[in-house]
Amino acid sequence: MTFLVISCQSLKTAVYDQYSYQQAISLKVESDAIIDHATTPFRDHINVITGLRMDLKKLVEYEKNKPNNSISYAMLQLLENEDRNLLGGFLKRWEEEQQLSEAFTKEAKAQIMEAFDLIIKYEAEKNKTNETNILNFLEK
Amino acid sequence: MDFEELLKLIKEELIRVLGESYAEYKEEAKEDIDAFLESSKVKLERWTNLLVSTELTVKDYEWLVKSQKDILVLEALYAAGASKRRLGHLKNKIIKTVVETVIRVVL
């Protein structure tokens, strides 16, 4: 019985959250615009970058405290982590080197945008899962 | 530079390196190698060309290959769920071997 309860618990997924979805899209658009400036000195953009880091941190904290949300939380942590190689790591490298090459910025930006797309898609899929569950329930 | 030849070399090197360290995960290791190389092929080719033309530095190249690993981790999370897959050491070993092989062959 205990095993059954644990198994069911592990299969649960957080419900679709419009706030998470909107915030992820907003962060993607914001990041897209900021990354384009990485070929110029970091210090010239310190205020917007601090704002972006803060918005990302807020979303990670929000996801952390939602029940049955380990996947979204892990995905956002990966995006934010300065020691990995997505948004957090990119901003850290820009700060350390002050200015990045055009070729690197373009390629890194494509990687970061792809990461955002996966996170946004995952949140949107929760909507479909919920919809399917409701339809299945109504058809019974 | 023949990129197909380079990919073949990377794969052989990965099988050799991972075969020694991960004999018990042989099948899983092969799947990881194939998944990594297949989904990364176009990007690796573009980045390798940019490295050869010196538009990317070795540090840039290494950063991008590692970012590809992070994308694959995100894909794995998306597809399978965080606790269902082994995501750690094996993929780190793949990245290290890819970068070392490319640097040895093209630089």
C-alpha cells in the first residue's frame, strides 16, 4: 500500500500555470534582446542584466515551491546556473570577459533560445495533459 | 577538413574511452553516444568550421559543446522526467572526448 501511494505520488505532475508560461516567454524575449549586446562592454548594460538575473531568480524560486514540479524546477535551475552553459553561464562569461565575439554570441544565443523553447513547451504540454485528463474523465 | 571523418573519429574515440570506463553500461553508453552525435551533428560541424576559421576560440568551442550537453539534459528532462535517467558522469566524459578529439585533429 505504501509502495502504491509512493508510486502514484511520483507520477504526479504540476498543473499548467499561466503565470509560469507567461514569465518564461517574457524572460526569453528579454534575454534575446540583452544577449545581442554581448559584443559590447558588460558594464554598459549592468542594470538590465541585473534585472534579468533577478527576474530569472524569482521564477526559479516560484517553481521551487510548487508541488510536484521537480522537472520544471530542474530545467530552470539548469538555465540559471552560472556554472553551466546556458543563460546563467553566458552572463557570467560576459561579465568575466567584459565583451564577447560576434560569432560566439550568435551561437550561444541560439543555444539559450533553444533551452527557453524547451522550458516553454514543457509548461504548455501540461495544459494538454490536463485537457486530455478532463476529456477522458468526461467521456467515462 | 572531412567532417564525416571527424565524426567517425569522435565516435571511435568515445567507444574506446567509454568502453574502458563504462563496460557495465555498454548498451546505454552506445545509445548516449548516438543520441549526442545525431542531435548535435549540424551544430558540431558549424562550430568546428568556425574554430578552424578562428572565428571561435578553443574556449568558445568548449563552452558551446558543453551548452549542447545542457540542451540534451533539458531534452531528457522534458522527455523522461528528472529521476528516470542517469544524467551525470557519462555525458561529461562524452563532452571531454569530443573536445579533445576535435582539438587534436583540427588544430
